[in-house]
Amino acid sequence: MSQQTTFLSLGCLTKRTRADRFLDEMNRVVPWTTLAEVVAPHYQSTGRGRPLTEITLLLRLHCLQLWYNLSDPGLEDAVHDRLSFQRFLDLDPLHHRVPDETTVLNFRRLLEQHGLAEAIFAQVNAGLTAQGLLVKTGTVVDATILAAPSSTKNADGKRDPEMSSTQKNGDWHFGMKAHIGVDAKNGLVHTVRTTTASVHDSQVFAELTHGEEEVVGGDSAYANQMLKTSCRQAGLIYLISDKATRGQALSGRQQHRNRQKSSLRAKVEFPFRIIKRLWGHATVRYRGLAKNTARLHLLFALSNLYQVRKILLAAA
């Protein structure tokens, strides 16, 4: 896309907002060319209709949608309205056609249908591994609940059948769970799994490890004496917090060990904080697990880049 000379591009408005700074940093650390190559084999013209939108532009639009948790029409309106978005996209609505909400929807469906969200997640992690930022010496696991609408006031008259209820800290939650395994050194997500909310965290533990760990960690939801024994027999350092049993509280020594493990376990909270608090993804946006799982793979790929952006920018 050729850059047009406009009133704005001449620098008549020089104020740089926080959004400008954030988008500039992410623009420099996201490997756009590499990700476009992942999508390209599945993005072909049919020879009919208007020309295809550039893949890189669609990827940028999709990232904006994730970073700011926008609906398809909300994204289209925001691009027309927000100067920071236009600068990030290198797109001037006065000279370029802004992709409409249908184009955005079709691109997201393309990513979902061909498993490209998982492929992008893997490609981002491969790049971080090559730079020594994602290592495989240890894994910390955790899960978080993403709320879903429990109302039946919809076209089907039913709640999402792939969502369910679970109790946490005395409160009931309806939705799904995102389970992640993160690198124990830098807290980068290397594995993502999703389940309905009623599945216990410990049932997904084996799927969150890659088999090359020297250390495994997690909160007391994963505490299991058989797992503890097997880890020690395999020579692994077991850093999962001890859990009190019914009628038997933790000893002072166990409580002290749990506090020592907390600094390692805390690393798994960073990705959740980024996607849920900074980017606003505390609830599901779509019905069913498949669409939300694809969304989470892309979110965690971007959160990995966000966590190490200072290191990547310094290296560049």
C-alpha cells in the first residue's frame, strides 16, 4: 500500500498517545511477513468480485480487534474514527478503502476453518525459541475461567451447550476454562488447551507439559501424591503447592514451602493478566469452544510478544 500525503501525515498533529506508543511497539515486534506466509496458502482469489485485501492488512486489523476487544462492526467504525488505528494500518480513509465488517468476519472464519490461529501461535513461539526467549527447562501450569452468557433469551432459547458451571471460592461461574503451560523462566505460554468450565484443572495437566521439563510447578489444584512421586522418580523438581486435606490443615513447614514456590507460580498469572485485564478478554465472545479456542491461541501469541517486547526492541 502506497503512503499518501495527507494533512495528518505531514505531522500537523504531533501528539503521540499511549495507543500510538503501544501500537508502534507491537508493530515492530510482530513478525508480519512470517505470519502472512502462514495464511497465504489458504487465502486465494476466486477470480470473481473485488480484489483480495492484503493479508498483512487483514492481520493488522485482526490484531487491533484482539487488543481492543472490538466486534466486527465496532472495528470498522474505530478504524474510521481513530487516528492511532489509521497510523498503525498505514491507511487513510480519505484515500484508501477501509475493509468492512464482512471482510473482517470472513478473515476470522478463514483462520478458524484452517487451524491457522494455532499455526500462528506455533510460528510466533518458534521465533521466540530461536532467539532464546522461550526455553523448555520448566513448565508452570494454571487455568482461568472465561464467563459466558447464562441467559436463554436468544434465538435458540438455550444456553451454549459447550459451556458449563463450576464453583470457585464459593461463587458459581458459567463458561469455559483456558488452561496454559508457560515457560518457567520467562513466563511465556507454550501450550494452550480449552475445556468447559466444569472440568477440573488437574485433568488437563498432562496436556500442558511438553516432556522436556526439569521443573514443573502449579497451584494446589494440581497437587497429587502420585504425580509428586512420579516426578521425583523421573528426576523432576516438583514445585506444585501442597493442598490441605479434609480435617488436616497444612503444617507450618508446608505453608513455608508454598510461599517459596509462589514466586515461580506467579509467572503463569502474567499472560492471564494481559489478556483479561489489559485487553479486556474476561468473557467469551462466541458460542462454542472451537471459535473461542482459536481466539485464545492468537491472544496468547500476542501476549508472548508483548511480554518480551522490550527485549526484542533492544535486540533490533
